[in-house]
Amino acid sequence: MDEEEYQRLNTCSTLREHAFHSAIPVVGPLIARFRAAWNSVSTKWYVRPLIQQQSEFNMLVVQHLGETDVHLDETNARLVEVDREQVALRRDVAELTQQVVQMNRLLTTLNEHLAELEGK
């Protein structure tokens, strides 16, 4: 997640109460005030704690996502390092295998020469 996505999530994590407005000419502001007053009486005291609770949850999730993103970056960096180490180890094993093959050939040659010398 890039910084822009994180900031967008962070901004959207906090819920806000709806601001009432009306596009009706002349009486529109009156309608908006009536809706706001009715909302205050009917639901505001019930909804405000839910908005707060959900906003806190959202912020915790965004924070956790940010921390997880950092951990993923660290894990990816470690995986790259481990991959480099494995490549180096594979190269070392290939070189050692080649040396063992050469030593076995040399031992075979030496054994053949010893056998010839013992046979004489």
C-alpha cells in the first residue's frame, strides 16, 4: 500500500454526521433546520456513540494495515536476502561437487597406478 492509499484510508476512517441541506428555494434552509432538529431529537443520541465506535474501529484497522504493510516490506527484504544467500550456497555446493568429482577421478587414477605397481 502506498502512502496515498494509506492517507485516503486514514481520511475515510472517521465517520461524520450528515449535514442536512435542501435545494428548494426560499424554504430550503427551513427544511434543513427542521431535519437537523428532528435528527437531534430522534436519532442523534443513539447514532453518535455508534459513529464514534465505528470510527475508532476503522482507525485501528487502518493503523493495523499500515503496520502490516511495514512488516510485509521487512519480510520481503528478508526474503530477498535469503534468496541471495541460497544462490550463493547453491554455487558453493556446485563448486564442491565438482571438486569431489575431480578428487574421485584422481583417486581412481591413483588406485589404478597402485594396482599396476603391485602387479609388477
